[in-house]
Amino acid sequence: MKKIIIIFVSLFLAFACSPKIMMNSIKGTYNIHQVDSICNVERLPDDLTEWHGTTLYDYETNERINQYVLIKEYNRKSEVIYTITVDDSTYYFTKRVVEKIQK
């Protein structure tokens, strides 16, 4: 019985997980004007109230840090996810692209 469960779990993991590759095509620290330009080029809303936002707290200083996420594309073949983390007047911008590897 134990061998059957191990074989079943192995087959499930082999066929359920498709290989994907993740890359950060844009990643850096910018000011508000640069973030606005990136949003215009990427055709994203530059108003952060249209993004999904959350508040994080710095563990050491207990200061608020706002983070915003926008999912532009999410399907079986690829994902494009943008993240902006605001710390005072510094904006950490990341564009994450995940694509399925073709066999």
C-alpha cells in the first residue's frame, strides 16, 4: 500500500507541475516621475488607488510601508505582475514575468 501511495504522489507531481521560468524584467529604485514614465510606457494606471494596495510595517522602526500590486496578465501560459513599494519618497518598482517552458 505504501508503494502505491508513493507512486501515485510521484506521478501527480510529475504531471501537475509544469516547468516555468521567472524573470524580473524591470527592477529598481525610482522617484515618482520615473515611476510615472514607466507606467505610461507599460500602459499601466499611474493612479495608485487603482492598484491593489496593502500596508506593511517595518519590524525595527514600526514605520508604515505601502505596497501596491497590479496583475496585468494571468493565464496558463504567462503571468505579468507589477509591484510598487513606497518608502518615503522612494519607489521600488518590479515587473515580474513568469512564462511556461515549452516542451
